[in-house]
Amino acid sequence: MARRLQHGAARDGLLLGSAVGMGFAAFESTGYAFTVLFVTHGDVIASLEETILRALISPFGHGIWTGIAAAALFAASPARGWRFAPSVGLALGLVVVLHGAWDGLRIGGDVSILGLPVSMSLVAVSIVGVMAFAVVYGVAERPGLVRSPSSG
């Protein structure tokens, strides 16, 4: 989507990445709702409950993770073109760990972090994600990372 996009700062990636991540989260949530509808043999209420639950937790997942990764990529790259710097690898590693922890907690229902119940473990993963997003946002707002679109 951003292959030919001229970008000027890390915050461009933060915004675009978050928007794309939330779009994916909406698409994924539709699949979960359909699966619940199918598994429950047409229980619309159960499907709506799944949709509401996914809507409540989605801001702490794909939107944050994709925003972090895209901000790192935009910050490391010139105004035209893309560059994979060590900071991008670090951001992707963090995103993979957060996503893996999130998914790992939901599979089986008995995995936890540091002995916390699954619900509290999900909250812990969410807090780490939000804190990382806040740090990336703070870094993206630094004057030194703001380039004019023509610079590179």
C-alpha cells in the first residue's frame, strides 16, 4: 500500500500502520464472528457477543503492532524508497513477541504469563503494547526524525 508513497516522518508510518492494522483487525473479527455463528449452528447472539468482545480488545492488538512496525520502517527510510535498518528488525521482533504472546494466551485457555490468569496476562500484553506504542509515538514526535518529503 505504501510502496510508492512519499513519506516525511516516522509518525506517517505510525498513522498508516495503525490504520492498516485496525482494518485487518476488523476483517479478522468478521471471520471470528462467522466461525462462532457456524460452530454454534446459527446462534446470532453468540456471534454478536464475539463481535463485541473483539471490538473491545482490538485496539490493543493489530493496530498498535502494525503502527510500531511501520513507524520504525518509515523512520529508517529516506523520503522515497525503503530501508531495513536494525531498528526495523528490533520493532518487528517486538511485534512478533507481542502477537505471539497474545495468540499463545488464547490458544488452549490455560497458558499464562508469570502465573497470572489468562485475562490478566492479556491485560499485561496489552499494557506492554500500549507502552511500546507510546514510546514509538514519543520518538516519532522528535524534531530530528521529521524530514521534509523531498529529503532522503
